[in-house]
Amino acid sequence: KTGCGWVHVNEESHYILPEADLNDANLYDAKLRYAYLTGADLSYADLREANLGGANLRGANLYDAKLRYANLTGANLYDAKLKFANLRDATLWNADLRGAILRYAYLPGADLSYADLSGADLYDATLWNADLKFAILYDATLRNAKLHDASLRGAVLMGADLSGANLSYADLWSVKADSRTICPNGIKWGTEGNDCPF
């Protein structure tokens, strides 16, 4: 149990900590590149400015974790629980977020370009000014998401549910949608007379 103090981490080490109990741990600025943290409990952990590039966090619990400015480039966050997590200005470029739970997550300015968010739940997530260029949001839930000023250029929105989402001033150039995509007005994309913004 490391919830009450600093966890010393060495930049050269590739930590293997499956299902570790790191609830409320202080991991500020930790060097955890390529760490193996599948199923770990990192709820409420302080991971601000941590380097988790390439880390395996499949199924990890990051409920209400602090990840501002964290580097999660190429990280495996498949089925991770990130409800209420603070990922402001975090880098998640090319991360695997398939099936991840990001309900109410706070992601202003986050870099999610080229990330795979297929089937992810981003209900009511805050994504102001986030970079989602060429992100894969196939069958993702974006209901009530706050996406104003976000870049969704080239993003895959096939099967995505954006009902109630705020897309004001978002860059929607060349997004890919299909007949299953639900627009912010709750109407399916391609429906005659629908004023969908993309």
C-alpha cells in the first residue's frame, strides 16, 4: 500500500505491478514509461506530470485521478476507468482507450490525436480545445460532451452518439460519420433535413 507517501521510481525501470494498490498514491512527476499496471487501483492518485508513455494500464482504475500534464503517449488504457479524472493538457497521442470509461472526465487542451476511443464512454466529458484529430471514436458515447473549440479534423465518428454535445467552434473538417451516428440534435446523420454540423 503506497497511498500516503511518495513512490520512488527510477526512469530506467520498467515496473511490473499488475493489480497494485496505488489508491491515493503520490506519483507526481513519476517516471513510469512502459510500466505494467494492468488492473491497478490508481483511484485518486496524483499523477500530474507523470511519464506513462507506453505504459500498460489495461483495466486500471483511475477514478478521480489527477493526470494534468501527464504523458500517456501510446499507453494502453483499454477498458480503463477514468470517471472524473483530471486529464487537462495531458498527452494521449495514439493511446488505446477502447472501451474506456471517461464519464465526467476533465480533458481541456488534452492531446487525443490518433487515439483509439472505439466504444469509449465520454458522457458529459469536458473536452474544450482538445485535439482529437484523426481519433477513432467508432461507437463512442459523447452525449452532452463539451467539445467547443476542439479539433475533430479527420476523426472517425461512425456509430458515435453526440446527442446534446456542444460542438460550437469545433474543427469538423473531413470527419467520417455514417447512418448510425447521432448528431447533437439527437437525429441520425444523413437524415433528410437534419442540420447536423458535420
